[in-house]
Amino acid sequence: MAISDLSVIEKEMRSLWTAESSAPFIADLELSDSLFASARRVARQYSIDMLLMRFPTLGVWAVLYPLSKSYTAKDREVYPHLEAFLNQSIRGDDRRTFKARFATAARRIGIPIVSSTDPTTVFFAPLGAPEPQHENLAKAFLWTAIQEGPPAIEDTVASRHWQRIAVDNHCAGQPRLIAPIRFDESAHYARRFDAWRRGDTGAGEGERSLFEAYDTFASRIGKKRSDIVGPPAVIWHRNGLGLLPEKSSKSQSIKDGIFARQIPGGKRTSIEAPWPDTINWIAGSANIDVAFAPTENEVMLFDADSGSLLYRVDETIDEVQVSATRLIAISKVPFSASEFGAAIPTADPAVFSAWIEIGETLSLSDRSLLQIAAPIDTAIWFDGTVLGRNGNSALYANDLKIHMRLDLEVGGEERILRARIGVSSRYRSIRINGKNDASVTFNSFGFDPNSDPGKIIVEVLIPGAAGDPNARADLKATSWVWPGVTPPTGDLENVEVPSNYVPARSSGLHVDSFDRLSVDPRSEAETPILGLALEEQAFEFDLIARSEKLWHFRIASNDQVFVPKGGTVTFGYDNRHDMLRFRCHDRNADLIVLGQQINRPFIQRQIFEIGAEKLEEDTGDDRIAIRRADGKLDLLARLRRVTDAGALALHEAEDLAVLTLRPHDDVDFLRVHVEKVGQETDVGDYTFGVLPASLPPLPAIEATRDQGTKLITVRVDKAQLSGPARITFETISVNGVIEPVGDGSRSPVAIGISGSIPADRSAVVKLAEMLAHPEPDALSGQVSTALYPAYAQAFDVLTKNRIVGAIKPVLNVTRLGGGTARHDIVGVAPWVFEAGAHALSGLSEGTGFTSLDLMKSIQAPEPPPDLMVRHPLGAWINRLQEDPDIPNGLSANALSTAFVDLRFRLRETDMVDLIGGGALGNACRIICEAHVEHLNEIRAFDNNGGGDPIPAKIAIQIERFARACAEKRSEEFLHDLILRTGLSRQDIGSTMTMMLRAGVQLFAYFRALWGHATTQGAFIQ
């Protein structure tokens, strides 16, 4: 074969080597049969020394290919494999010369081989994993994925670290396998392992061999590809430690307290302080203790932009190299940083933190100094103003910078950088300085500033790839950027709404009439959420909050709740020692607390705690506010004090109930009411002072007060009272003011007395009135427990003919004093909601069911929806997006309006208990925890619902119940729900009834829809 033919082969191989689709190891190049035959024939015909000097791509391939196919760790032979393939002898001093020429040729084509006489360094580092060692690599990668989680393939540096840890831990005795994995700067093996995990079959003979090794080892340990779900990553989230579980179809749970709780894949999860050393993570058969908080003398370093954990550094390490500009360091040992100064306590007082940058030094007791250094290896990372975060990805403003550490000797000082956003690509040449550093700004790429926010992929192309649009990347990093947004000084404000904005996955934002997007200062959302669509997926970014925020820290429950701007903070008996926490970035602002001014408390801090001692005094001014430097006063909240009862407790025996309570104020009398079904209410007074009572005490009830503690004890002899009955209380002060006794939520304190009643309408109505009120959480639903059996039994007897009109007075029961009635309908008579539109109309305000009147005006769509398809709801949602002729009452706008109504009721009314921490809220969560096939689709109608899928989950349960009612199987639905959840019929019925009251417009929508599907003309009765 002529020399000119060698030039053709060299050119063709060179083109393959730089192509984007090729592997980073030249021995793994996919050559055509003809090109392989030609290359092999040339390698045997010409001197390898000549090939290396004149045709370096061909020469390097000819050396590495036989080793990739034949080398095994058992015999450790190198040169016999080369000699057999090349048909040449390489002996004695020729080997030293051969290695030098090989290293020179490799560097000419961009392979950064270090000059050495060690065959491992020269030949095996750039070789890749030899096929005979694929089994060992499979073992290392699979165990690491199971124990540590899969690699973060969007980040070259992180993926590279992952694969190095894998072979270091599991292949410690195989240096010639470790060498190529450490040499793999592009993290090719980690990225291809992730491709295998997601179902890829492998490209090329060598990769198919490796993927088969993955399959074989996975089968040996009883795993499938889909089982490779690693434990959650530890992250820095909202000024504290959190977890980021991988997206997976598997259910994942953690145990960070007494009980396990489910965590959603791909969503950041905060962990309450104090932070445990480990957190138990469960997914299928996997049960792993994940290292969490720093151990003694350990320093954890996080990327301050993305929140991802970079390193855990123990006391034996003096220097750590990081690919990030800004960092967060935390430790259980007090420490200081050269620029930040002394570390400050975190939410967990046992853990200290500092915000640092590359180049700083940390000083800790009982260990040497820790130097935070720039990377020595090739690396790429981002720096800029962070607008928000999703998972471990940051969304940057357009001041984004890309920093790199590259090898000046490989490929020269000029390199090509490629940036991609969507389908747009831009190229820039970069120059590496004498310190092997380079950096560019995002704006220098020239992307359209009006582009939507999106994922940016930045790649350093392989040396020699200039002008090739399909060139392979040597190094890659991924993040998000918003090209049209400059770094804001405060919250995001007046930016053009991008076309990929998803209102339903956003929260705390406002779009004005000029189509400009801003953070809504009046929103109750603690963290605004920006929903963005990309490649048919929705991503939710927690926006960085730069405005003032107020939190109410509750001592009794050891938690804090966000107080919307201008909202009301309620202080009652049990929370009179609570405090407020206020975050402010205005260093020149003064704080006003109940009329008292605190001058410029934010000069040296951003969070100020307003202690109970500042809130206890009633000054006549109930405002919490800040005064700006220009004199403007901004109202943050108002403080409301309620005279509720504290220290509530109820203990029951067979014939005795003992209630204890402590009134908020000193009282002289306790008035007791015993409401009975079909009888007059008995009333008695109990005096604790010197004045005589107006009414005599009741024979079955005693009430005493401890003069020292002011604790009132009420003893009820249930044997002397005929039930069912409900006992309520009022306090009377010395000046005659009468106050109902309630808890901090204004739920009346009451005791229920069980019994039976005749099955007549007036008796059932009276019981419904008794059950219509909320109950204090401290009394554990005692009234419902006592009265519900009689209510359910009488209701069942009364309604055997299933005529809605017969029990309409029960449906119309409301609560005295306002609020939505809470007596159960679903549990005692689910068939009621199978009735037609006219039967369920005309209900009064306060029942929660007034909007059922909407059903009368909802016309049938043509054709009606099909209930026989596999997923009726999914089919209907798809039709909403495509059919322009859907009646107004069933339109997408009507469904969105129903969601607005649901969110209003859950936020502004006492139905907030459905999403609270009490018994009703817990039951609601349990009912809604089942798999939801079309959750994302239904959430598309819940505008401003980002970060909060609960209303959509409630809507799904309402839709399922409405469909069951339309198909006359409401009883079956209830039975199945009881079977799935393990809750009682009473708990299910009461909770589902409240869910229907909260989402009544949703029920009307879906009941009408599916009613038209089942009965067509017969639905409107």
C-alpha cells in the first residue's frame, strides 16, 4: 500500500476521532470493515515508528487496539500482544524509544499522555477499560450506583469524581483499570453507564461488551436496570441541610424521625434541625443509612450556587481542590475562614457555617489548616448571579461566566468552546493563560437576549476540532440561564414573560397587563417558584428571595410558619411565648414592633428575632412594620390576641370524663351547657370567686379551680347523663363578660356523651348541628367519636328509600358563628351524591355545597365523554386541549376557575385544616397519597400551583368520587378507600365530605361531566 493511501486512512481515522459521536478512547473507534482491514494491513506492513511519527492517529490506534482486545490483568503481558498485532518485534532499548514516540504522537492528536517509562502511564491510561476487564468495571460501577447513587451526567467534574471513586473503592488492586478511568477527563464511562441504566443497548462492539457485563453482574445480584436508584444526595437547601432524591418510578422514603415518610423523586426536601448523622433511606429492597450531618472534625463543602455537596473532608486532608467559585462550608467544630471570619451557627446550633471562595483557608481546632484550592485537573464550572434553583441546577442571570482549567500542553493555548441552548449553538475560541486557566462571559457567545430561559450546555471541544460542527467534546458542564435577565438587586421584577413559562407550576408570581412577570410581594408563598417547560417536561425553580419576609416561630410545635405581608399573627394562651423572625436586606431600615422603634437592626445581619418579651405588652398598637430611610412605613403584619383556653386535656373512663383547661384570663365563673337531642339544653354555673352563681350547678358535673395554677378541672359523670349530648363551656368575668371556651383556632371546647336516638328527621338534624363544629386537636375528636355512631345509625334508618329530599334539612345544617359545617355526609350516605343536579340544588351558604347549583347549567358535550376508555380523565384532559366546541361549563377555563375556588377555600377559610397538621389534614394526606396517573396534566389547570401538588391531588380524589357517583358505585368507592387506607368509615367519610365542601366547584364540574357520560339526557332531573 502506497504512502498516499496511508494519508487517506489517517485523514479518515482523524475525522472519526474528533467526531461528536465517537468514544474518547481511540481504541474504541467504530471503524467500517474496509477501514479496519486497511488500518490493520498497514500496521503490519509499515514500521510502527514511522506510523507514529508521520501518521499519529493511525499509529496510536495500532498500538492501543490490540491491548484493548487482549490484555488481561492475570498475565500482565503488554508487548506480546503488540508484537502479534503489528507483526514486529519490540525489544530491549527499542521499548524506551517506542514509548517516547508513542507519547509524542498521542499528544499531537490531543491525548494528554504524561511522558514516562511506565507502561501503565503510557499505554493503559489512554486505552480505556480492556474488554477482559469489563466484568470488574461493571462490579465497581453497579455497587457504587447502588450505594452512592448514579452519576450526575450533566456535570463532567461530578461524573468524573463518581467513576474515580468507583474504581478506587472496588478495583484497588488493578492499577491498569484505575489508570484509564482516572485518565477519562470527559467522564465518558459514567455517562455511558447512565445510558445503560436508562435502557441503551450500547454503540459498537466494545460498548456492547461492557453493557453485557453490566447486565450479567446486575442479574447476579438480583437487580434490573430500573432498580439502580441510588440514595438521595445531601444538599444545602434554603439555609439548611436537605436531600435530593433521584427521579424514579420507585417509591422512596426516609426515616428522619420516629416514622418513615415518603419523599418525591427529583424534589428538594428540607430536613428539620437538629440534623442527624445519618438518615435511613428506603426504596424497594434497598435500605441504606445515608451519611448526612458532618461528623466530628469533618468539613462539608457545598457549591453555593447550586447547593450540591462537593466534598466531605476529614481531618487527614490539608487541601481540597474544588470546581466552584463560591462555597458553603459547615462543620460541628467552630472554625474561621480567612476572608469570612468566624463561622456562625446554622439552624442546628451544633453545626457552624461560613460562606467562602476559592483560595480561602479554614482554621479548625484539633486539626491542621484546610486550604480550599482551584482544581489541578481539567475542569469547567459556572459563576454568576443565581436567580433560582431546581434540584442541583442553578438558573443564572445573563452575567454568567464560564471558568475552565485546561492543559496548555495538549492542543495548545487556543481551544474551541461550544455553547448550546435548545437548538442554537455558538462557538468561541479561548486562550489558556500560563496558569492553565481560561474564562468567558455568557454574553460573548452572542445568543439572542430575548431567548427563553433554558438549559445551557458548554463544551470544550477536543483539540484539532476547529470548524467541525460535529466535533466531540473533551469537557462539558450543564446549567440554566435566562439570557434576557440582568442581575436583579431585589426580587425578580418586570421581566418579559418567557414563552416557556408554566403558570400552573409557578407560585408567588404575578403577570401584569403588560405581560411582565414579577414576584408578588403580597403572596403568602415563602419561596416564589418559577415554572418552566423544556422538552415536554416542567421544571420548578425556587427563586432566590431578596425581599422582606416574616415568620412566626411557634414554641409549642417547634416550627415556623410564613406570615404573608400585611397578614395577621394570632397569639393565644399556649403560644403567648412565641416569637417572630424577620428577614430584611435593607440595612438602613428601622423595625417597628407594637409602636416601639428598633433602630437599624439589619446593619450587621439579615435576620432579626423579635422575642416574646417585645410582643407580650399590649401597647394599643398592633403593628409590625419597617420604616425606610426616606420615612416610608411598610406594614408587615398585625398582632391579634385571643382569649383561648390553654393546657387542654381530656381523660375518659367508662363512666367518667375529666377535662382540664386554663382560661386565658382570670375568670369568676364557668358556665356549662348540656345540649340534648329532643330536649331542652341544661345550663349550670360554677363559681370560683366570692360572688354567688346565677344558676345552680348541674347534678352530673363538677368543676373546680386550682387557685395556684388557675387550672380548671371539669368532671362529668356520664352514667347520670342520657345521651347523645354535647357539653360546651363559657367563662364569665367579674364584670359579666361572657366568652365561649375555645382553643387557639377558635374551635369550641366540648365533650360528647354517647347514646341512641329515634330515627326521625329532627333528631338527625340536631346531631348534625352538634357535629357541624370543628374540634380542638388536643381533644382527639372525642365529640365525633361519641356522637357519630348514633348519627350514622339514625341516618341509615331514615334514608332507606334513598330520597334526597327527606334528608335535605341535614344537608342544610350550618354552624353558629360562621364557618363551614363539618358533619359527615359521604360516610353515612354516599348515595346522596349519586342524585341528579336538581336534587342537589338550593343548599344554603355555610353548608359548603351552595355551588352544586352550577350542575343545572352545565350542558352536555357532544359527543359525551367515554367512560369505557382506559383513563377517562386523561382522555378528557386531552380533549380539552383539542376540542373548541366544549360547553362553557366544562371548558378548560371552568376547570381552572374551580381550582381557584379550591385554593381560596384551603387558604382563606377554616378548610385550611385539610392541609394542616391535625387529624383532618393527616387523613386528607393519607387519602391523597395513592398513585395519580394524570397528576401533571390536571396540575396544568391549577394556575399558580407551583411547588404545591396537594390541591391537584385533592381534585383527583374528588374526580374519582364524582365518577363513582355517576356510575352509581359510590358505596364501592368508599369501601375501596377504606380498604386501601386502613382508616375507619367515619374518618374517610368526614374527610371526604370536607374535601367535597372545599372543592365543591370541582365536584360540580366532574359530577356533571360524568353524569352526562352515563345518563346523557337523564342527568338533568
